[in-house]
Amino acid sequence: MRFDVITLFPELIEPYLSVGVVRRAFTGAVQVRLWPLRDFADGHYRRVDDRPFGGGPGMVMLAEPLYRCWQAIRLDRGLPACRPPGAAVDVPTVLFSPAGERLSHDVVARYAQPAAPGAILLCGRYEGVDQRFVDACVDAQISLGDFVLSGGEIAAVALLDAVARLQPGVLGDQASAEQDSFNPVVDGLLDCPHYTRPEVWQGPAGPMTVPPVLLSGHHAQIEAWRRAQRVQATARWRPDVLARARAEGRLRPADEQ
Ligand code: ADE
């Protein structure tokens, strides 16, 4: 799959693509190309924004450089420069904005499907993007949450990272992504606590031990303990997530004891 990222600040995104376990994905299954928007702007100053009609604070991203960049990406992907009106979405264009659908495991999983085409990701800046470009070219909007960032780059990196870690072979152990919080394999619950050596750690209030079951070598008991811990953590930190799991029939009888 391929992601094309339209951004004014490629240097914000670039470092994340070459570090850590996800680096493997970005040199393999998940191609990422960065498109500096200023390269598609006119004039000596390569202007990419202007004042809003109607007045008010801040600047608005110009439709024309965005459109030129978007068309260049489509051509580079071997697609027609424009999608004919009413045609099915060939590659989705996604705008990162506080107005978007909240990023979640389900959204990430959709973009991470091996047969999915990826997307054209638009990192908004300033007060926003000229609505005419949004109306003409944007298929979906994604938000990181109910707060405002200075731009969509952090959100784009969040999506790319989350998509990359779901690719087979990217994490050392394939089971690892499946045991993550929110994965359907763990019924969408939060992750359980983890412990490593030493068995006794000298904490600020004295020695702290590891739950004995984890040292027992008894696989079924360890799994049962981890499941109970997942349920407990979800009840404590995300009761909304637990309520949804219950309503959708994802809890087991033992989870309710
Ligand atoms: N751009 C500005 N705020 C944002 C948010 N909350 N999520 C995604 N992109 C944004």
C-alpha cells in the first residue's frame, strides 16, 4: 500500500519513518512519499495561504497549490488526474482535522488491510483549508481527539505508525500487535500489565514483587490472569470501552465474575 502525504513540513514527518520497529514497514509493505506543498505554489514567495474571506483571525490554505499537488500525486500513482464525478473512490484523500472521525483501532485496521490502496493524506495547517478543495477532493477526515493541533503532521505520523505496526512481520513477534489494546483478538479490551526482571524490585516504598502466577509456568492460568487483568484495567480506565464490549457480546461469562 502507498501513502502520499501533502505537508508544508516534511521534515516533521521524515524522522519517524526511519526509526524503530516500524522502519521495517516503511522500507517494505507501506510506501510513504512526502509531497512538500510549497513546491506546487506560485511566485517568488511560493505562497500557500491567504486571509479568510469575511475577515477573522488566521490564514487559510489556498485551494490551487493543494489541487496541483493532489493531481500530481494521482498521476504519479497511475490514476487520472481527476476522479470523474460520481466515480468510486480509487484512492481516498484524507484530511487531518479536529472535525474528523476519531482515530481508533477500527479506522487504522481499515487502512492497514493488505489489499487497501493506502491514501493521500493532507496535513492541514493554519485555520484550515479552503472549503472548496475539501468539497471537491477530500473523502474522509480524521481527528486525533477533541483538541486542536498546530497541524495535521502529528496525526499523519500517528496513523502511519499504527498502520505500520499491524503489517505482518513488522513487530518481532506477530502475536505482539494482536495482544495490543483495542485489538479484536483481545475483544477490544485494554492491554494487561507487564513485568520483567528482576523478580523483586526495590521501589520507593520497599520491595515490589511480580504476581506469582506469571512465574508459575502454567500457561492456562497465566492466560486466565491476563484476561482478568484486561477486564479490570478496562473497567477502571475506560468504562466506555468495557460497556461497548459487553453490549456487543464480546465479554465471556468468566469476565463478569
Ligand atoms: N489538526 C488540528 N487539530 C487536529 C486534531 N485534533 N486531529 C487531527 N488533526 C488536527
